[in-house]
Amino acid sequence: MSQLNQITEGPMTRGPLTWGDFKNTLQQNPDLHLQFQYEEGKFVDSSYHITEIKQAPIVSVDCGGVMNSWTEVIVQLWEPSEKEVDRSMKVDKALKIVDLVEKSLPLNPNAIVKIEFGNSRFDTRQMYPGEFASDGETFTVNLVPDFTQCKALTRNQSCGTPSAETSCCAPAPVKQELELVTSDGESCKPGSGCC
């Protein structure tokens, strides 16, 4: 593969991508072959299928007792066990699948978009679209891993406790070892009857 030309910033500098922005980016490249890079130099096989598009409203309560809600649109990719050599999905075909889905399920344009993929060499996981790159006839979506976070850290480490020192995000206190001794100063040994 020749040098890829970056056409958007990476997700760490711009934050998660919305479904509306993702779809608009695809609409600007309808005639290109759509591919996904899930690790450096590793691509979803070109014979992949888009098996489903899920819309997931998320409601959570974090460790500080604060309720959070957001929506995710998850595009699931699947590699068939028998590769179809001449099959490669163009962006316009992916958009036709999106149109079919949106006839039954209107997708929230402000939802966070994730791509779900796995194969025999890569455990199934949800990833964010990172950089987009075009190279001749190919439009590549470089995927970056999802991540966990402690939302309480964004609130001065308050995990529902009065101070950061007792927060679940604070370092654990150092425990002191206790030594049992008898009245004459000797250590208590199992079976000695001192305990």
C-alpha cells in the first residue's frame, strides 16, 4: 500500500466522532473502496460484510453516583470464512446498507460511532474511527481502541466521597503488618495455645 494521505485529525485530538460526521465523510467518497485498518498494517479482509448497525442508548451511574447518558451507533463487520477474492465493498454500497437500516431505525446523528470487528487473530472489540485516509481508489478508516475511564477524575477525583483522599481513584493506603506477641514478648505460633 502506498503512502496514505491523512484527511482528518486523530480521535485523541478531536474526541469521538459522531455518526453524522462519519456518514458525511463517507458521502464525500462514494466511488472509493472502503477498507478498515484495525492494527498497524492489518486490514479487515476486503470480502467483509456489514452484518448489522446497532443503535445503543447508554445510561450509566458512575462511581461518584452521577448519572450519565449518551447514544452509540455500532457498525459490525464480519469476515466470511471463505474469502471472496473479487469482492470489495465500495463506500456507496456501505451507504446503501446505511440507507436500508435508517428506513427502519433512524440513527441519531449526534451518537458516538464505533466499529465492531474481530477475527481468528484479533479478539472482537469495538473501536473508534481514528484517521481517514485516501490512496488512489481506496478510502481507509484507521481504527483506534476503545478505552475505559473514571468520570470522577474529571470532577476533582470525587467518587461520591467528601474528599479526594477517600476517593476510589486515590492511591490505596499502605497497610502496616501486625505482629502478635505474648505478654512475655514472644511471638505467637500456630498451635502454641497463645491465641
